[in-house]
Amino acid sequence: MVVTFLALLDIAPTGVLPHSSGAEPTASSVVTVGLEASVPSVTAEGDTAPSSQPPPIVAAPSYVEQGSGHLSVVPGTSPVYGTGPLRRLLVEVEDGISVDGLGFAAAVEATLSNPQGWGAGGRRSFQRVDGEYDFRVALVSPLNAENLCPGAGTGGYTSCRYLERAVINLARWETAVPEYDREVATYRHYVVNHEVGHTLGNSHVPCPGPGELAPVMQQQTLSLEGCVKNGWPYLDG
């Protein structure tokens, strides 16, 4: 696999972010996946699709290649996880992908509430909401992922981040990647922490050296580059 390392800087857009307009999403709201053909004014961050097709994952579970093109907000509010400054998250799931929204939301909460996650040591706290929010985490079918991250070059393979939304590719959520050797649970922690890390202002970093633990902001979806797989930003809690 030929790996292209991208270290894209977050570019703050001018004006007001979509979630700050005062018309907040509710539990029953449905958001249309953007299909705009215009050049995006903000750089999307993501792992560019590999230049060669990765080997198939043996006995991979099935998943929907393309959903309805609409996202639904997962209803409900969680406890506050952690003790630092609060970051509120909205969880969205694309309609028509046969995924239980509450189950996906619970998995995202479990990752962000972990003592080794982005809230480690009181750095920040998280709460899932279905109203006013700070960032979003969306589960999207492979063929619609690029529509939410224009210009990221996902190729239907990778996940990405655009503005305040972390977009998780359903194919990677269900099958992980070959170098993870079917450790789907570990990969899910990684992909949530990696894309949420972008919404928190973190950019890509390389593998520090063969045999070292891979930083969570390394593009592990493309290659471990000799590093050891890792889904957590802070291993000391």
C-alpha cells in the first residue's frame, strides 16, 4: 500500500457555524446530506483513500454501501462524562443503513468517557445532547461520506472531519482495516478519537518510529507505518 501523508490544517471559516444559528436540531430533525458541487470554502480533514485497493477482509460482515442521503439525530441526553470544560456532542446516523442509532451513540459515549480519551485528567468533559451542541459525530455510508467532507478524497474508504462534524465511514466502523487484523472494537475507539480529535483542533502526526505506539492522530486507517495500533490519545489516563 502506498501511503500519502496529509497534514491538513484546520481553517476557521468566517461567519457563524451552522449550529450557532439559533435553529438547533431536535430529536426528530432530519438533516440532508449535502450534495453541493461548489468548491468548499473550508478544508476538510481526512485520510485520503489508499492509492491501491487494500486486500479484502476475510468474512467481513455486510454493510450498506449507500444509504438514503439523510441524517437523523439520535434522541436523548447523557450524563456529563469527566470534570473539565464541557463539550456537547450531537450524534447522527444516516437513514437506511440498518444501524441502531442508540447503539452507535452508546459506543461513541463509551469512547469519549474513557479515562484514556480526550477528557483524561480533567482536560475536558463530554455530554451527548439532542439540542444545542459544540460538535457532531455522524455514521455515514461509504458512498455518501465524501458528500459531508467535500475535497477530503475519502474514496468511499476513509472517515473524515468537516467543520464541527466528525464523519465515521460505516465500512470502516463494521470491518476496521487489514492492519488491525479484525480488531474492530479497538479500531472503533481509534476512529472516533481520531475524527473527534480533528474537531478539537488536532492535525495529523506521523508514526514516531518502528515498534512505537501509534499516536491517535496518526493516519492508522492507511498504514501503521511500523507502529503498534492504538485507539487512545492518553494512555496514562
